[in-house]
Amino acid sequence: MDFGLSDDQLLLQRSAAEFLASECPASLVREVARDEEGFPRGLYRHMAELGWLGLIVPDTYGGAGLSFLDLVLLLEQLGRAVVPGPFFSSAVLATLAIMLGGTSAQRQAWLPRLAAGDAVGTLAWLEASDRLDPAGVAARARKSGKAYRLSGQKLFVTDAHVADVIVAAFRSAGRGEEGVTLFLLPRDTPGVTIKPLPSIDLTRRPMEVRFEDVELPAAAVLGAEHKGWKTLARLFDAAAVALAADSLGGAERALELAVDYAKVREQFGRAIGSFQAVKHIAAEMVSEIEPARSLLWYAAYACDSVPRDAARAASMAKACLSDVYSHTTNRAVQIHGGIGFTWEHDLHFWFKRAKWNEFAFGDATYHRERLAQLAKF
Amino acid sequence: MDLALSPEHEAFRRKVRAWLKANLPKREPDDAVRGYRDPQRVSRLKAWQRTLYEGGFVAMGWPAQYGGRGAGVMEQTIVNQELVLARAPQQIGMMGVQMVGPTLIQFGTDEQRQRYLPRILSADEIWCQGYSEPGAGSDLASLKTQAELVGDEFIVNGQKVWTSNAQIADWMFCLVRTDPTAPKHRGISYLLIDMKTPGITVRPLIQMTGDAGFNEVFFDNVRVPRRNLVGELNQGWQVANATLAHERNMLGSTTRTQQMFNGLLQLAQGHQRYGKPASADPVMRQKLAGLMIRVEAMQYHSLRQLTDALRGRPPGIAASINKLVSTELNHEIAALALEVMGNYGPLARSAARAIDRGVWPYEFMFTLGLVIGGGTSQIQKNIISERGLGMPREERGLRG
């Protein structure tokens, strides 16, 4: 029984933290926030060189072949530094979609490029209904000979504007799970238009992707026709845990900023951190964060080693950390007083990212109900 | 990272489980209603600890020369878990085994160890803890019970409060003030006091549960031999703290929390609330799921700390968080159980229609006591923020 990190994992954590502290300081986040594209290409290239983009991609496809837990540890550091750019869209969503759902030819065609950072990918799933169940995939893919014609709008597609390839979910038949097809298509396919959906989270770039009678060949089907839901379902759990990891890192950094501030800010002749009201808020924050960390480790471990418990564990981790990140950043802003409320202070980047993370891939309420069902309440 | 137990530990767990199956005493039907000082209850619990000790499952971590097995953290954890799962009776000599015993091992004289340790293990002598006083609760170091050294004896005068087990204890380990002129932490000594000494009066205190679960203890010129001092004179605070840091069996307590939650879930599935099972109500499901997440997070949290202990790493901030989170979680589980039950919730165990023999309102009350005792939640938050996060201590007694 060993519920701890290996030496390699500790090294990964430490080196990632050091790298990001120097290569992605808050000043870079702030600079990229102003930028329309929101894609720090130099940083992304460095991360590719470090092997981060292909961390879980099998080494036969040019990746490092590491575990999901390893990726989660890395994602925590990215969350801690609120790193902007398409890491989550590409190295998590698109990469996993292709790993889990692609034919071996498709994996061979795309995984090495995604891992090397030569191509950026993303996932287009949700529509205007914002539903995560099969009924949420309503946009139609009509068969036309051997080809397909896609019509509809996809929302909340992060980084579509810089993606080289988009994995898009369409309804090819029926109404339920059977009849969802995933397509792989280049961003510049005729009929595809992309519009920004600016979010208060300045570190992310969600897009609306419109498909107007987009024609795709049979080869564009990722995996098999009508069988896409299974890939989405497995991807969903991993994405939820990945966001939970981002949230954990962000919460920890917000706590750190608040505690550091409270130690130096003086009022009434003493550090505000010496007042119990402030101390107790900090104690509550860390008392939520540390058990959440333990739960996240289990969820990642379950994704790797306990597949029958992965969905339940993923829902627990996402529910927990959705709330913890938002709750922590709220209190961290309050500990900073008026300054925490300004644009000039960095904390609002974390505060806002917490809100994006909270709702993406199911919020706490959604996951608690899912947990109730999986645990057969 | 690997959650599986080694084959040896799996085998050990099976052995413990089988032993418990064969040796657990039968549940007596009137166990729940016997008072704390009921002699039959006391002798039954002493006998149970003796059985457990003879089985090799008490004080496993003590060095073999003192009656333990020098067993590792993993074995002790497995035993603690299995005891909870088997709903074994409490160990009446727990104060001795977990507190004064390790203190004597670390700070006692050979004479003291020989005199006290064997009877701690067999539960022949029961110990109580004389720490809190009416004027010294959270601020324990301000304690006033005096012990004046006169020749070869201490003369003890004062009062202790919240003393669990005092009414049946044979001995008390007691913090007393031996130097009233020194700064408060430096004038305290750790004394072993025979509860049969003339001048000691034990008065039961009734908890809101209705049980006389703890006591006041009055000392009126109580004579204690000098050889009953543990450690150096006026070093008692350090002696007490060294063993307060002794880790509680965390995995035992998270197993108990899990057990409570499982009971709550069963209750919610079985009880009709406004015409349908409570567990079918969407709001109840949210609350139940929310608790499940916190319960399970604490399970993995304790595994993480267990791993740190196995790797020989010092307990960090994660350990300070345990008491705060676990005690409040237990209370919230009981509170939700009452919510599930509606008007059935407050029914006492004597009510004909009480659900689950009235255990839930009892637990609801009792668990609040555990939030307060052993360091209140507010004190825990001070400790977490100061020692864990390095936040500045509050200046004491600010004036103007």
C-alpha cells in the first residue's frame, strides 16, 4: 500500500513548477490576456520540447507514454500558473479523443504532430442546449453517398481559432448514444466559420464554431460511424479530472497569495494575518484543499488502474474541486481587501478561471447527481 | 502509487478478521442503556481488552520489552480498521495505552514502567486524564491545580473537569502547577495520582446526551509521592506535548466516519420522506453526495498520511487538518440523518417508534462534543494557520 508519489513524479512536479514560475509569470498571463489570439506560442513550443504535450501519448507515437496521474500532476502546475493557451484543448481533449477513438492510421497521422506541438487540436461537443447527455448532440451529419454533410453550431469550443484540427461530435443517426459520430476536420474546411465567445476567464478563448453544409469524406470519421459516444464518455471522465487538477493548482496558488498578503499587510498596528477572522478563513481554505488533493490523486489513479471506478472517482473529484477553486478564490480576494478587487492585482485571473473550470465538463451539482446514480443511492 | 496491500498485509488482515470473528463478545441487548459506571459494563469491557491484549492486538507498536510487538504502522492501522468494521466494543483502557503508556516509555523511569505498563495493557488498571480545569480549557497552560513539594510528597489542591472515566479510573495522569512564579508553560509538572488517595472527590457531570460521560475531580490536600513525577519537575508541559503529538489512529477514525455515512445512506434509502424514499429526493441526493465526497476524500487523505508515516516522513499540515475536518464531518452526517427522518429524528431511544434505536439523535449530540473536545475547531484553525501556514500569532491580551 503506497498512496504517494514516486521520485520521478516528485521531480516532474518540482521541475514543472520551476519552469512555469520563470516562463509563465503572471505578467505573461496578463500580456496574453490582452491578445486576441491568446496563444503564447513560444511557451507552447518550450512545453512541447519538454515533452509535456505528449506526456500520455504512447512512445510509438512520439510521446512519453506516462500515466494519467503524471499528466494530472503536470496539469496541477499549469493550473497553479493559470497558463493561457491551448494545452487543455490540444494535449488533453483532442489528444485523448484520437487516442481513445481513432483508427491506428488516424493515431499515426495526428498523435506525433500533436505531441510535438506541430499541430494544435480541440474538441467541439456542446451546442446551444449546453447539455452533456446524448441529446445534447443534435447537430446533424447527413450521409451523402460516401461523404457527409455537417450542419449546426458548436459552442464553448476552446481554441478553435488556432486549432489545426477539430474533433467534432455530430448526430449521424437516431437520438441516443448510438448515432453520435466524431469527425476529424481541419479548421479551414469550407463552410466552417469561427466566432469568439469572450469569457470573463481571460486565460481561455472559447469559440462558436458554425458548420454550414460542411462536406467531409468518409475518412474524416474518427473511428467508426455512429460509435462516437463511447469515446466521448471515456474522454469526459478524463477531462473532468484534468480540470479538477487545474483547479487544485489554481486554488493552492490563490491560498498562497492570500496568506503571503496577510502576513505583510498591516492594519491596526499589526499584520492582518494575526487576526483570527483572517487566520480562520485561511485554515478553512487549506482544510478543503488538502483532502481535495488526496481525492484527486485517487481519481487519477482510478483512471489508470481501477477502470470500473473511474467514472465515480472522476465525478467526486470534479464536484469537489469545482467548489473548492471557486470558494478559495472568493475568500482569497476578500483577504486582499480592496486591492483584490482591482484589475491591476493578479488575483482576478485565478478568480475568473475558477469560474470557467467550475462549469466546464459538469459542475458540482451535475457531478453530485451523477455520483448519486453511480453509487446507486 | 498502488492501493493494494502486500500479500503479507492481506494475510494479516484476514488473520485479524478471523480472530475477531472468533473472539468478539456477543452484543448484550441492554448494553446501550447501562450507565458509564455500571460494574457489569466495566468488567465486560476490561475483559474484552484483556482478550484483545492476549490476542496480541493491544499496543502493538510498543517495543517488545514493554509488552508490545514493535509492530509497524501498517499492522496497527489494519487492526484499528478491522476493530471498527467489526463494531468491536470500545477499549476502556485507551487513555493508558495511547497516552500515559507512551509517555512513560519515553519519559518514565524503569521503576515507573515496570509498575504501570503491564497493568495498562491488561486493563487491570484504568487511567483518566487530568488536564482541563474550569478556568483552563482551550488555554490549558493556564491551569491552576497546585502541587506543593513538601519533603518527599506533593500536596495537591485544585480541580479538574471534563475528566472522562474518572468515576471508574484507578489512576490519573495529571498536569499540576509546581511553580506558580514561573511563566505559565514552565511551571507545570506531570504527576501520576492514585484515585484512591484520600482527598479526591469525583463528581459525575451529565452531558446533554443524558449520560454521565465525564466528571469533575476535586483535590483537597491530596498527598502524592515524589516518585510519581514523570520527567523533570516543571517540565510537564513538554512531557505532555511530546505525547499529544502521538498520532491518533487516523484510519480507524475515517473508517468509523465511512461506517456512519453508510448507515446514513441506508437510512435515506429506507425512510419515506414526504411520500418517497429520502434518497430519491434531488436535494437530499445533493446533500448525501456532498457528504460522500467529503468522507471519501478523508479516506484517501488518511491513506496519504499513512504513506508518509510508512516512508518515515514527518506529519505535515495534512495531519493538523484531520481533527477539524473529521469531527465536523461526523456531526454533519448525524445532522443530515435527522433531516432525513423529519419528526422521527428527535425521538429518543425509549420511544416505541424511534428509528435505529434512537442512535441518530444521540450521535448528533455526542458528535458535537467531539467537535469541542480535544481542542475546539477554533483552536484547530489557530494551529493550522499558525503552525501549518506560518501566519503570525495573535498578540495575547491586547490592551488599547
